[in-house]
Amino acid sequence: ERIKEIQFEMARTQKNKATEGHLGLLKARLSKLKAQLLEPPKGGGGKAEGFDVGKYGDARVALIGFPSVGKSTLLSSLTPTQSESAAYEFTTLTCIPGIITYKGAKLQLLDLPGIIEGASEGKGRGRQVIAVGKSADLILMVLDAQNAKEQKAKITGELKV
């Protein structure tokens, strides 16, 4: 919300010599707030860079699924955050946060890298993905419609370990 307020202030401020300093301060604040959303706090114990995103809002929802099932597309569709998506697997390499407001409640959606078989044993940053999922208030499994049953069973198995 503070990011939106700063962006609104920047949009309504005329650009001229007299306002350059004010716009510069707003840009610095905006950059700092965006960095706080994306970067882990200092002194985190051994987590991969970008996975320790601070909790924001009323609830935290982790989007967990296999690679290329639409987690990034879902996040980009529901929030102003643009999470990169491409025709190849593992486009998302860290946790990408986005905020959605629903009936006055602010929900933090977390786009996580694709989980793979053996994730609970440490394969493919699996432990970090699972840790973020378990710290969320809700896990939303994003599944491929053609393989939904087997994907759900595999992800459930990885999360139980």
C-alpha cells in the first residue's frame, strides 16, 4: 500500500527543476520498499537468497506446484506484481511476493519456484520451497489439469516429510 501511495504521489507531481529533489526522495523510498519485499533480512540462517520474504498483510498464501503449471501467471493475473513466466521450466528462481486485497483483507501471495520429486530431500531448492510453504497460512496447490491427481499426491507427499 505504501508503494502505491508513493507511485501515486510521483504520478501527480509535475516534473520540473523545482520538484527534482522531491521526486528523487520518492524514488529512493520506493526503491527501499521494493527491496524490503524482495530481499531477505540480514542474518538469516542459511536460507537461499530471496526466500525469506517478510510477512505482509492479514494472511500469507503460498503457490506451490510443479514447474510450468501457471503459478507465475496466476500471481501476475491476481496482483499488480509481474512475475516472469516463459515457455521453459524454472523461470522463477526465488520467492516472488504479491499483494491482493479481498473484501478489505490484504493477502500476500508468494510465487515459489517449481517443486520437484525429492524436494523434501533437498533436490532443486526443495527444502526452501517447503519451508516457505509450511510458514504460510494457506498452501494453494497449482496443478496441471491433465496430471492433477498424481501431482497432488506427489506434492502432498513432499510436504508431509
